[in-house]
Amino acid sequence: MRKVLLVLLILLVVGVAAADRIGVRVAQDEIGKQVAAEYNLPERPDVTIHGIPFLTQAIGGDYGHIDVKIGVWTSEGVTVNDVKVDMRDVKAPLPDVLSGGTANVVAGKATASAVVPYEAVQKQAPRQVKSIKPKGDDLELEMTGTMSGIPVAGTAVVSAKPTAKGIAVTPVSFTSRAGAQVPMALVRGPLTWVVPIPELPVGSRISKLEPTEAGLRVEATATDVRLNDPERSQRLK
């Protein structure tokens, strides 16, 4: 009898665990469908619901942490890569999830990040800029050509900062390969430009920026984000 009870107990635990894992996969697929529909994405994003057991979170409609990996994101003519959304303290009532509704799905805090390729940054730069790469917290530009009749073949270091209009690029220094001294006043105007960045999925402008080998990683954070109405989210400056 003891062996029979033990076997039944094991089967019960396995059954509950299996149901939990099946449930989380179904929920992740459903959230992926909803996100794809809301943002007109060509592919369903990869969704991960953290925390065990899942069923307890589902029944209570309270999820501590949900990750959404969108990948490529194009908006306002600008394409960015590796787009991710990290959502915390997500309220999603079970009836809404089961019916596919998003009206009451709210993330207490959502952080979206993406990588802006250097090609997109260079499109806005003067034609004398031939390449861009990271240099610590700044960017290093290789330049060839002339400005106002003066040769500007050399290396420029510029800063990149997030603003309400996008990424603001401003010159920090310029070193000529010919050894000639080039006045900063000559390059300050041409080497000052803005890279327009579309609003990321959480409905907030970028607030953090970091140069990486792949491009400029930007980040935006917002609170009280409604999945079906990101424009009304409370924005963090």
C-alpha cells in the first residue's frame, strides 16, 4: 500500500509540473500573438515568463517578470536590432488572457532596449566620415576629405547623448593624420548632428545610451504600460 501511495504521489507531482509547463508555453504563445498584433510585427516575438510555479501566477493574474524578444524593429524609417522588452510586476487577469484581450494587461515597469547600427548613425553624418566605431563612452570617426578647403583626413572623437529628438552627436577632439592642427571651430558644425530614433515599444523616448561593437545600445523605461495602449504610459524622463 505504501508503494502504491508513493507511486500515486509521484504521478500527481509530475502531472502538476507538466500542467504548469504546458500552461506557461500556452501563455507565452498567446502573449507573443498579442504583441505581434499590437505592433504589426512580421513575426511572433519570443516570450519568456519567469517564475515557478506559473499556474499560481496565472490564477492570481500577477506576473513578476516577463521578457519579450522582438528582434528587428522598424519605425519612422529607422531600423534597430536586438529589440527586447523587460516587463516587471505585470497585471494580467486570467479571464483577459484566456479571451485574448489586452485592455487590462498592465506592466508596472517596462524597459525596452535596442541596438542602433553604426550604419544608421553614419547616414546622418557628413560625407567625410568613412567609418564609426566605439571608443570607451564615445565614438571614433575616421575621416577623409576637406571642409571649407582644409584637409580633414584624420580621426575625430565625438560624444553621443540621448535627447528628446534622438541621439545627439557632438565633437570632442580631432587629430589630423598629416600632423596639421585643425581648428575645432572648423569641424564643430559639421560634426554636430542628430540621429532620429523612433519610440521603442514601451512608448517612451530613449533615456540611456551605451556604445558597443554592434552599435549604440539604447534603452527606454516607462511605468504603468498598457500592452494595447503604450502611448498613454507614464513616461520616465
